[in-house]
Amino acid sequence: MLRRQTDKDEPDKLTSIDTQYSTPVLETKQEASSNSDKYQAPSTPQLKHGTRSLDDGDCLDPTTLSVEGESGEQDGESKSVDTTCCNSVAETANQTVQLQPLGQAAIKEEHESADAILSASKCLPRSLNKNCSNNCHGDASEPNKASTIRDSCGTKANKKSKVDWTPELHKKFVQAVEQLGVDQAIPSRILEIMKVEGLTRHNIASHLQKYRMHQRHILPKEDDRRWPHSRDSSRRSHYLQNPVMAFPQYHSNYVHPSGHVYPAWMLPGSYPSPVQMWGSPYYSGWQPTESCHWKPYSGMHADAWGCPVMPSPHGSCLPFHQNANGFQNANEMHNRVGVPSFDIYPAEEMIDKVVKEAISKPWLPLPLGLKPPSTETVINELSKNGINSIPSHINGSHLC
DNA sequence: GAAAGAATAT
DNA sequence: TATATTCTTT
């Protein structure tokens, strides 16, 4: 309003002067006009931005960061000026507020202009009252009240809230995505599962978009077609009817696209640096190791969802065949879509079975995960059995 | 009209 | 680059 007043006054001045000074005044006028536009024009990104934030409810309202506020999306009913509660006005400028209520959502409050400071200072008293009553005394937040305050403060609270996707928050996000599965991993559901107050569906959607894009980047080719690129039902149904293997096409010469077969996530306690969320080969390490146990959608491509691929906690290989039998086994596993207790560790009898099968059918390729014995091992075994000489026509390659 | 997802802006 | 916002589609 102050600015409006100023801008309103200035043109009049200029206009009056304009009659006396032609050129210089015109420049001044233009300048003033541009300044005015800079702050006032509805199409101006800044203002538009702020207005949109307010109207669309994309701001994070810490007043809803109460335990009871599981009302889902908070679209359209919050304003972030309140976050400056208990902080000085000066601190409200370019301030990063890290709120860690339920989901440790770290929320950045950025006041991008002096206008924001003005607005904040203007609104602060009421905000303080409100927030201190809510936060300091545990009062339940009242949407109406929030709305009132927002209105009273006006939509001048021209600042932007950003969700800081901390490792913890992202972990929660990924867990929610996994828990939901591919088909259900939509912002609203993710939001429900995450139960992080203050997060909006838009926040989730944005993050989900980036998440998916990144996964596509990691698995650009064959996996790309597995992703539901659009909401086209045929493609989606194709995708759903053809769940992606939760395991890499592992065999002795399989090379993971990103250059690492198994990331460090499988090592307990080997959580990577939280700095690099997407690009790191350890990105999937953001998944808790247990995630694979409770992950309900075992048909989901683990890597595509930031989930670890096939774990190998003991450095052992896995009994999945390359041959028809093996695929049958694999299919059995994949048919268990929806079974959260997918056991990533093969049962011993299963291993025995696979090994026996491999021995009994030496002409078939080795089952997935089985390593051919080394020449030395074979020779040792032979010598143990009294065979000390190897026929000349047999060499190492034959043995393997 | 709401939500999801892609595209674009900040 | 990360996140928000806008636009399009469903």
C-alpha cells in the first residue's frame, strides 16, 4: 500500500513537471514507471509469484505443523508470515527457517524483497500472538484464524517458502513412494503417507517430478519405456501389467548402467553423504536397508525408484537362473506383487536346489549369481579325489 | 473442479 | 540445480 501510494503520487508530480521539462522528465518518468512496474505489475514474476503462493496454498504453514493436523493437503489455507514467530523482524529477511515437526521438514523462508520485510514487520505482532499461542502453548491451529491473519496482513507478505528436501525428508518421500508402489505413487497419497505437516501436494508433485526424471536419467533406455511417461491409460496399463524386475539383470558380465552394480546401501550403516541426493551412485543408499523387506511392490524396478537393487549382504550371489528354470523362479517372485515381506535372502534349500540343478545340467548356463569355480579350486578338488593330472585337451577355459 | 504430470520460471 | 509455478490433460 505504501508503494502504491508512492507510485500514485509520483506520476502526478511527474506529469505536472512534464509540462515544463520535456526530455529529462520523460526519462525520469520512464524510470519511475519502470520502477513501478517492477514492484506492481501483476504480471511481474515476483508479485505474481507471491500472490500465487498465497492463493494456491503452496506456502508452508507451520501453524499446521501440529500433530493433529492430519487433514491432508493444506492447499489454500496458509500463510508463511507466521513462521517468523518468535524471531525478530530483522531476522525475517533472507532467513532460513528449519522446522522439524513430524517429518523434519526443513522449510526455508525467503523474503525476497524489502516489501516482504515491510509486510512482515507490519504483520508481525499478530503473527507473534498467533504463533506463540499455537506453538508455545500448544494451541491447536485454527484455519479460520490463519486465514484472518493472512487477510489482515494482506497478500503483501511477498515472500516465498521453499521446502528443503533434507535427506530425512527425502527418505520419507522415497519410502512413501515405495510403500505405495508405482501405480499409487501420486502426490496426494505420498503426502498422506509422509504425514509431514506443511508439505503440500504441490511440493510432493514437484519433488516427484524431479525424482522420476532423475530415475529416467539413470535408466534412460530400456527402463524409460517402463515408466509411465504420461497419464495415457494404455501406457500405464502396459507399465503396470509388466512390472519391472526388482533386480538387475545380474549375471557375471552384467554392467550396471551407472557403472556400479550394487551401491553401498547394502552395507549396513554405510549411508552416504546427504549432500548428493540424486547423482550419487549411493543415492539409493537413502533407502533404509529394511525398505526392501517391507516394500510392497516387489515388481517395481528397485533402482528406478531409488531403491536398492539386489542386495548382497554377505557377498553371496543369488540363485536366479538365466535359463528357463531361473526365470520361472524369478517370475514366481514377481508374481508376488503386493507381498511386502519379500525375502531378499534366498532360503538355503533354494540355493541347494539351484546348485544341484547347475551341477546336474552343466551344459546350461550358470544360474544367475553362481560363480564358476576357479581353475585352482577345480584342480584342488580333483587332486583331493586322486586326480593329479589333467588331460592335455582340457584347459582352464573348459573348466570354467 | 480437482488432481496429476509436464513444462516452464525463479 | 533445486524448487516453485503454470499449463495441459485426464
